[in-house]
Amino acid sequence: MERFAHYMYVLECGDGSYYTGYTTDVDARVAAHAAGRGARYTRAHGPVRLLASARFYSKARAMRAEALFKRLSREAKEALLAAAAAEPLECVLERFLPGFGGEDAVEFVCRRLSQEADPSYRAFMAPLVPTVDAGRLVGVRTPAVRAIAKEAACRDDAPTFLRALPHRLFEENQVHAFMLGRMSDYDAALPLYERFLPHVDNWATCDQLPVRVLAADPSRTLERVSWWLASGRCYTTRFGIGVLMRLFLDERFEPRFLQMVADARMPEAPVRPEAESDAYYVDMMRAWYFAEALAKQRETALPYLEARGEAALLDEWTRRRAIQKAVESRRIAPDLKDHLRTCR
């Protein structure tokens, strides 16, 4: 797919010097150089002709190749270009370019995503994650993303991918989330969660980010949840609510958690949040939390859905959405559903 076409290219200028650059479209870029719309160097040293190009799956890999190639002596560059007459330049660079080496974790993930890309699934997903630009969607089904994450997590250079933030593609973020979910060392995982959360930009990645490792130290996790809820960032707040819902509604439950979620709103949230807005995605998670709390902690959670008007414990929009979710849930007893209908 074009989303995985990244090139390092080498031009020979009119005076015999070399120019090395990065592009996603070699033909268009060479034409721009030839027309004087390329780099300042080629405008001053034209005309130009393409000597070779190397194709990679990630921008980071292509730009690293460019940077390392530029450091070489003229003689070393000529040797690599001569070798590229017999095989693709990217293969030559992997074997002979000092400091470059074989495929790294970022390149591996992008290559695997390209192999699993399904245009029909991309079209299906696009309206489901409206906060993600369609150009950042590849269309890889979740089981395949999980498999890629498992493969990437087993690599010795897995941290290379986890450090490569921000990711360009939606599916790269999904791989990142599932890689974090495979971690078992709390002390190693928590800083990586903290680093990743500001880059989460949609409900799917947020809600699929596993929380199992965070259960290893509930006290420290609760400290971080308080910070996440007060962060003012949509998906960090949503994730914090999700952690309370998934890890702290059973034996770890405390009544104060209900008020923490009731207070966890986006700054200046409107009475009726607009669909697909940050306030909407936070308030929908708050409603989901209270519906789940009603199923597991009925007596403590019910007042939040019953109280209205001046005695209200929740904003009206979230209260009504929570009631709707509870009434639709199979986990809520029929008698309680009947009671909730009278609370609308």
C-alpha cells in the first residue's frame, strides 16, 4: 500500500556531486528537482539524474538510511551504488551501510501491517473511529494486529518501536497498545503507559489498551488514576475511568470511586456534549462506568442514577445515558430495569 512506501534516493547533479533525499514518490520528487522545485542544492547544481532508490516500509527507516548514507565518503557511496546494480539498494544498505543493519522493530511492524492490510476492512473501520483521519487507517483486523504485537514484543529491539512516538498510523497505535498489554513488570510498564497515553487519539485504542499489568500494584495505580482523571486530556481521562471500571469495581471497590468518576469531566463540558467531541467520549465512558457499577455495586451506585434536579449527583446527560445502558444490559435484573425507567 502507498502508506508504506518510503524511499531514500540518490541523484547525480550536473557537476558530478551526489544529492541524497527522502520521499514517498520517487518519480514526482525527481521531476520536482529537475524543474527547479526541489532542494536548494539541486537548483544550484542541476541538471540531475536518478542513480538509485531504496524502498522501506517506514519513514523512520528511510530517513535513517538517508542520514547514514550522507555521512559516507564519496568512495564509499560509489561502492554501495555499484553494488546496487546487481540487487535492490535497500538490501545493499542493510548489509554494508555502517550503523544501519537489518530490519528494526518499527520497520518490522509496518511491513507486517502492510501484509495484513484489507481495504474493505479499512472502509468498514473509517466511520467507527471518526476522530482518526482516514489517511491514517490501513485496515488490519484486530486478531492480526494482536499477532503482530506478539511478534514485535518478542523482538530484542521491541523498545525501539515503543520509543517511536508519535506513530503515524492508527494500527501502529493499536500494536503499541497490545504490546504494552503483554508486559508483566509493573515498574517497567507504568512509565510506558504514561508516555503512550498523550498520543492516544481515539476511543478504540483507548478502550483496547490492556490494564492487566496495572493490577499488580493497586495503590500506585489508583494514584495515577487520580492524575489521569484530572489531566484534561480526553482519552487519558477516558482511560482512567476505564481502569476504575475494569480493576476497581469488585473486591477493590470503594464508594469514593463513584464520586471520582462523577467529577471526571472535560473542562467547560457543555450540558449536551456534541457527538464525537472530547466531552462526548468522556461522558459516554462515565455513563458506561455507572451502568457497570450498578450491576456490581447496586446499592452504592443506584443513588447516582436516581437523584435529579437540585439533588443530582450526576449531570443529566450522563445520568440518562447510564440509565439507558443499564436498561439495555443483560446483567441488570428486570425489577431494577423497571425502577430505572421511572427515573428517566
